[in-house]
Amino acid sequence: MAMDRPQVLIVDDDPRVCRLIQNMACSEQFEYTDIVDPRRLKTVYEDLLPEKIFLDLSMPGMDGIEALTFLKDSGSTSHICLISGWSEKVLRSSCALGKKMGLNMSPPIHKPFRATEIRAFLKADLFTHTSVPVSPILPRSRKFKEELKHAIYNVGEIQPFYQPIVDLKTGEVDSLEALCRWHHPTRGILSPGDFLPLVEKYGLMKDLTYSLLKIILEDMACWDSMASRPNVSINLFPELLEEQSLPDVFMAHMKSAGIDPSRITIEITEQSNYGDSVQMMNVISRLRIAGFGLSLDDFGTGFASMEKVKEIPFTELKIDRSFVSDLLHDPDAKAIVKSSISLAQEIGIPTVAEGIENRETLSWLISNGCTRGQGYLLCPPGDFDKSILLAQSSTNHKYEIGEFDSGDVSSSTGTVSTKECQTTATLTVTPDIT
């Protein structure tokens, strides 16, 4: 089997389903392997290490939950899409379980499915593909640990990719989110999910965060010289919020770079136990008092109470992509997004909807008062050169939404413009896709 194209694995006991997905996988330039007997999964997966997996829930010999458990134990970073005739609630529950296992779960697909749903999953995150085959599971050797440390400390191989966040009222680019990518010398461009688990395992997350912060500050200085003064939002891994020295280190970096703390926003995932830790609350409070902004990321995916939302002076609420992508066909997801927007409006902070991939979702968000949005419909992530272009653009420069094509985008109408001197870059060092 040729290995110069991304791999997709189809695990379904219905041969007809396998054939349908095979045809679409071929048209999207994937190599495919299908398994009608799920008991073969262990052997096939270890040989293939696929980038994408379609997984049925109800199968003889091994059900979908057992398969997810195996993938978890294998350290899988494959993109997984559950596909089943079970009810939407069962699918969503199973998908949520996969996420709790630490797996890279995409929105599930209900049978009977539409071809557009299959193609959307296949096309998602294609910017991470390279001509070099990339194994989703990187080596766990001492040699690789040294290779990773070298990339962080010396070479600057791990760099931010920038994605615009758009003001949904004005259509202007309000901010930029920087998603970290590893420009590996032999494996190509690796996404966060490919290497961050190992960064965490080897205890290198703090060093990686400070290294990326330095790069972002350098970018900010570059943009400042062009009279475009971007702000920066940094998404911190939960354990870093236990570092009592973190506020002092951040302040030292800001002073050295000549950047005011008010231009930095700290993104905190809802799944962090910040409300139950004195150490975390200490760090968060000191950061806010020093002038840094606070953003509640992935809102709706954790179990944060309204009391905790009240206790921490957040300056922004980000609605998780899993709810945004499902709101058109899932009443529960729609209710969660709507209530999140209402909550933010009541406490007087803006909302950011992640993972906007079609015009219908965008229209619903606008009509329901969401403040900002990001996703492939508006613009996919780009490299540093694109960020410079965006930063130096004037208010007269207009981007057609369809200019950044992600499948459904080509027929879009309307414009997205950049707003001079109001750009925000977000450094994300946690595994992502909407």
C-alpha cells in the first residue's frame, strides 16, 4: 500500500458502509483500509497508524466503546469519528466518553448519513497534512526526548500558526489565534495533538510555553513597527497554573519586550480545576491584578459551576467547537450555545464561537448575539507570513469569506476585513481542531 497519502481506517461490520466511505476517501486523496471484523483492529491499527478513523458503535466481537478503550491505551492521536444508527444522545455520550479518555474525537455522524458529512470529516484539518508521512504516534525514546528539547530550546522549530477571529457584527478581523505547529525536519508539520502529549509526559510544557511566548512577543514587536499593535492571548496548560512563579516570569518577559500586560490575555480551559485549588486561584488572581486579561476557554465541556464563573473576573468566554458544530442538528447543543451567549451578555463580556464551518451556523450565531467567531468558513490558520499580511492590512482591505476555502466556503457571500491596530494573537499549546 502506498504511504504517501494520509491514511483512513474504516471500522464497520456493514460492507456497504465501508464501500461508500472508501469511494469518498479515494476522491479526497486518502489511502483507506476497512475492517468488517472489529477484532482485527489491534493488529491493523498498529500496522497502519491512520490519521482518520471511522468507527461504528454496534459490532459483533468488539463494540465501539471497547475500540475507543483500545485506542486510548495505544496512545492514539488519530482523528476519530463515531458513525452509528443509535440515537443522537447515545452518539454524543459516546463521543464525550472518548474525549474524557483523551482521544481526538470529531462530531459523530448518524446513520443514514449524507456524503457531505463524510467529506467534511475527511477534509477537516487538512492543513496539517504534508508530503512526508507523519506517524500519529511519535517515538517514546530518550533520543526523541532530546530531539524535542532541541526543537524547543535551540532551533525554534515549534512555531505559531495564526487564525483570525472575526467580529460577527462588523465582519472585521478582531483577533488572531496562534496554534502551535512543529516544523519537524523529517516528519513534516506536526499538529499539537501529535506531540503535546509527549511534551507533557517529559515535563517540558513550561519550557515550551515560555519559548512560544518569546516568539509571540517578537512577532508583536514586528507588528508594532508597522503601526499595528496586536494583543496576545495565551492558553495555559492546567499544571502551569500551579506554578507560583508564573506571574513574575510573565511580567519579566513583558518588561524585557516592552509590552504592557494589558495586551496579554490568559486563556484558561473550563476543564482546569482552578476553582478547587488555592495555588491556581493565587496565580490567576495575581495575573489579573497585574493587568492580564482572562478568557474562559472551551466553555461547556467541563463542569465549572456558575459560582466559579462569578468568582473569577473573566474578560472573554469561548464556546467550544463541539457545541458550535452541532447546533444546527442537535437541540441540546443549540440550547447550550444560546445559554452561553446569554450568560456572557448578562455579565458583560464578549463571546467567541469556535469551529464555524458553514454559513447557516454563522447566521444563527449572528442572530443570537454571539460577539466573535473563528473557523474554516472565515479563515484557516496560516503561517507567520500570513499573519504579517493581516497585521499590516488597513481597514480598506477586504477579505472575501470564500477566499479562505474550506469546502462549504466557496459559495459564501459577504466580506471579512482586517481592523487596523486591533489585532489579537492567541497562543494555544493544548491539543485542538474544530
